[in-house]
Amino acid sequence: MNDLRIRAALPAELDAVLAFWKLAAEGTSISDDRNGVARLVDRDPEALLLAERDGELVGTVIAGFDGWRCHLYRLAVHPERRRQGIGRALLVAAEERFAALGGRRADAMVLDRNELAHQAWQASGYAPEPQWSRWVRHLERPGTPVGSPGPDTDADARAEA
């Protein structure tokens, strides 16, 4: 795998990354837009890691560190390039980044329904922690004041349909 190159994304590459995620990533996020990814890269230019082979984008991972915890998001490998060690190489690069920053434990956001991802994460030494659940509140809802109970999810679903 000597021809695999892992490096930080450049701001000019964000549209290509978003297009790649539509092809290679499972699910979408409220932050999967140019402004959201640009904020990430502006705040932490080394967080979004790209894997390239022969100049082609073949994988990504976001290795975010908030000064206390290490978070992994958007581990994605091109469907035609899977099972070639790209995901593992991205995780090794992310873990090296975390260690250099003083991180001690990495966690990953993995969709419950993505069985293929479960296998990849387990093969890399990660395991779910059943005692924890992810609690979420979307903050970017027009008309929802900060500190309010949050949006009515059923009404939001009807409005988005």
C-alpha cells in the first residue's frame, strides 16, 4: 500500500469531499454541507483526513479533537476500493494525530444499521459501549430560541416531507 497517501484536506477540496460522501458514506448529517465542513477545516485544518491513491480520493475520516476527547466521524472508503486497508490506514493516521495531541481514547459515530461498518470498526479494535447513548439536539432550527425545549420532531418531519 505504498501508493496510498493520507493528508489533511484543503479548503478548495470541500466540494469534492461532499460529493465523495454521497457516493461512499452511509447516511447524512445536518453538517454535511459546504458551510459545515468549511467551519471544521477553518477551526482545525488537520481534522479532515483524505486518503488518495494515484491522485484519486479513495477515503476520508474526520479526526476531531476538542482538547479532551478524540472523536471520529465520516470514515468512508470508495465502494470499489474497500477491503484494501484504506479504512485501517485512515484510522491509524487519526490515532497517531490523537496521540500527538495528547488524546487517550477515541470514539466513533457509527450508524446502528450499518453492519458493514460494524465489521470494519471491530476489525480495527473498536467496540460499542452499550451503557452510553447519544443524545442530540439540533441547534440550527430557525425560530427555535436557545434554551427552549427544541423543535417538535413530528412537525419537523412533516415539514421536511
